Amino acid sequence: MPRLPSQVTLSAVAFILWTAAQAASKEAPAGPGDACLSCHEKLAKGTVVHPPVKNGLCLGCHEPASDKQHAFGFRAEGKQMCRQCHAPRDTQKVLHNPVTEGLCLFCHDPHSSDHHVRLRKNIFDTCTQCHPSKRIQDRTSLTRHGALDPERNKLVCVACHDPHQSDHPKRLKDWPPMNVCFTCHDKPQETQDGEVMNMKAWVDSHEKLELRHGPVREGLCNECHEPHGTDNWRILKRPFPPEFYWPYRQDLTYALCFGCHDQRLIESEKIAEKAANNEDPAKDLAWGKRPEGDRLIRIGVTGFRNGEENLHFKHANKVDKGRTCRDCHDFHASPNVKHIRDSTRFGNWEYRLNYQRTVSGGSCWPGCHVERRYDRVAKKENPR
């Protein structure tokens, strides 16, 4: 009867077999796929895995660099490697610098990542590592844009900008900028300044161009708004009063409006210059036809006057109860010429303005006073 090995002998055999197995597991893999991932498994641990990695096609990008050693190189350099599978990202007018330099891997991880499109960091952190001023602007602005809040807009920066290329300034995804804005503002939006109405529906309901404010007419929301945040109401670029009454302060209260309009519109109590009497309001569309940097100075400064009496001055140039532009005008669009509102809100009270236009003047009959008329040529007498 054969002799059974001792317990010591069995332990020795088991140790030898375990050692051999460990040595075999550390041998260089013979090729792509599971053989590579047995050692490089961490490369595929992200939630977003590059398809070549997921499918074990390592040799699509890498190639053996030695017949004797476990060494691999790249099949192409820089963006040429990516272009083996991806379409060119440098065929349009405005290119992102990393694209121009072929630095795809500065933003993207070629194997896997836990972030959108295998970015090395989340979108906002990826963009602001080169654009830190936008991070500072977003963090320090008193009025912040909800589009840069990842909880409200997961795509943040790339919701508006194409990270590779575009045919539009700032690599915007569409033109004019209003088309980009309306990808979110096609529905009511809650903001820190209160609800913003469905702006796309409101603008679209005023099809005639003369019923839209000049910047809106050309789709240039960015002429008035700063999409990365400001210290002003509604992320406006310059100060503009948000309430019904506001004291007038030169160069401050209407700094936004006076970027285009003549400041005398509010500051001159009487205007002797001949006013424009235009039966066709479409002929007043001068906003987009002025020279670059030039202000929109209408003939006669303003047509809202009774004889020489400037009624803008009378309404707005006050220390205590200066009526603000928004009380009578809608600065996006309105069914009336000169963007006159149909109705306005005073506290919880909303009332109609009952504005009527004439060739050389007009009249209104709001809740705050009886009907009063004005005429630029022949001054009207009104009840007090």
C-alpha cells in the first residue's frame, strides 16, 4: 500500500503551486482586450468608458514598441490619433485653442471617466481651469445666471458654447445669441429676482419687427444682459431700476439705456429742436443701422413732449417718485409703437395705459390720472 505524504509535504506542494500561479498572473499580457485589463483594470473603472477600452480594442490606439519587452507606443500623435475615429473638430471659423493645438487629452481622458464625455473634471471645472475669470464672476456676482448652476443645467458652459468649434463669435452654438437664450427661455424660469416669463413666446407673439426693442429685433440679448453674472438686476450689464418709482441719478439710474439712447431724453426739461413726425413707425428702426459705438440719437431727441416740454423729464427726473422706463415701456416687445405697454403694474394693481398715438403726439388715460394729451407741434392744455 503506497505511503501517504505527510501534512508537511502537502503544505509544501500547495505553496509551490500558489507561487507558480502568482508568477503566472504577473506575466506580461500577450495582447489586447482582457489580457490588458487584467493589469490595467483601473483604466476602465469610470462610469463613462471609451468604446475601444470597453471592447478590448487597445491596439486601435497602441502598438507594440519591442519584440522582446512589454512596451507599447502610439499609432499616431496628438489629434491625429483621435481623428482615426472622430470627425475633424477644426473645420469652422472659431476654434478653441486646445483644438487648434491638438490637446484633446488636456480635457478628455482617453480611457474612462466619471464625467460627461469622459472629461477629466466636471464641465464647469474643466472650462474654468483656463477661464478662471468666469468662475470668479459667477461666484462673486450678486445676480447669478441659473444656466451656470449645475443643479439646474447639467451642461452649464457647453449648453451655450461649443467646446471645439463654431461659425459664431465666442463659439456660440447658434446665432443670433437669442436663439441660444431661447433653448432655456422657451418656458417660465424661476430666478432670484422672481419669475421670468416665457420670453420666446412673448417675442414670437410680436412678429412685426417694429414692435420689438432694437436689441431684441436683432436677437442680441447680450447687448443688455451679461450671461455670466453681474451685480445688477436681471444680470443686466449696467444699472437699471427694477421698481415702479426710483430716484433719478445722473449716469447711474439709466446707465443701461444711455448706452444707446441720448441722455438729454431725461435730463433736458425743455427741448427746442424740431421733433420727428413720422407716420410710419417702421422708419424709426435705426438701432441696427448706426455706426459702431454711436448712440441712437433720434431726430429731436424725443417725441414725448408737449410743445417744448419734455415729458420724459417730467415723469422720470425726480428725486423721490421718478417713474421708471419700465412703467410705460416693455423693453423686449409690445403691441404698441415705441414699445408702449398695454398695461402696467403698480404694487398689486394692474391697469391699462389706454395709449393712443397721433401723427404729432398722442394721449394716455391710465389709472394714475385722467386722460392727458400731448402734441409736439401745438401744445395741448390738460387738466391738473
